[in-house]
Amino acid sequence: MGRKAGAGGGAGDAKLMAAVGIWLGLYSGIVALVAISIFAIIFALLKAASKGKFFAVLRNIRDMVIAFFLFIKVKGFRKSGTEAIAVDSGQPLETMPYAPAIFAGLVAAAVYSWMF
């Protein structure tokens, strides 16, 4: 009997991060989360720069941060659950694998933990 499509699948990055947090403990897990987030931002900005969309992405980030802190709706975005999705570009949203950021962040967190 085959596995049902979609049963237990998806959100692998979230499951991996939960496992990392449990394995490392609270303090090291927070250090790893911050390091992973920083690397994810860097990788996303590098990808945007390689596609010629660096400043457009920075504008979108600025607008989403302002909207988050002021609890307002940003023109050109609609809310879908907890994420804002660009609706004015007419182009499909690009995705980025999160595993390289997780790896780089864990290495940086390990080096930080060994140094301090």
C-alpha cells in the first residue's frame, strides 16, 4: 500500500529547525536561530542581486517591516495567513531552498559556541 500524497509531507525546514532546537537546547538553539536567519537574509539578498531585483526586494522588505510594526495594509500586498504576498508584479513568486542557510547558520552557531 503506497503512501498517500501529501500525508506528513511539507514543512521539512520547520521540522528540521524544531529538531535542531531540541538537540541544542534553549540558549544554543536561539543562537542557531539568529545565525540561520541572518544567513537566510544574506542568501536571499544575494539571489535578488543576481536576478537584478535587489532594490525591489529591499523596498518590499521596508514596506513589510513598516506594515508589521504599524499594523497597516501595504499597497500591492495581500495577506494570506501570516505571510504577505506580492500581487502587483504579475510574475510568479520565486522560491529559495532554506537548507543552505540552515547549514551555514549551524556552522556559524557552532563556531560561536566554541569561541564563547
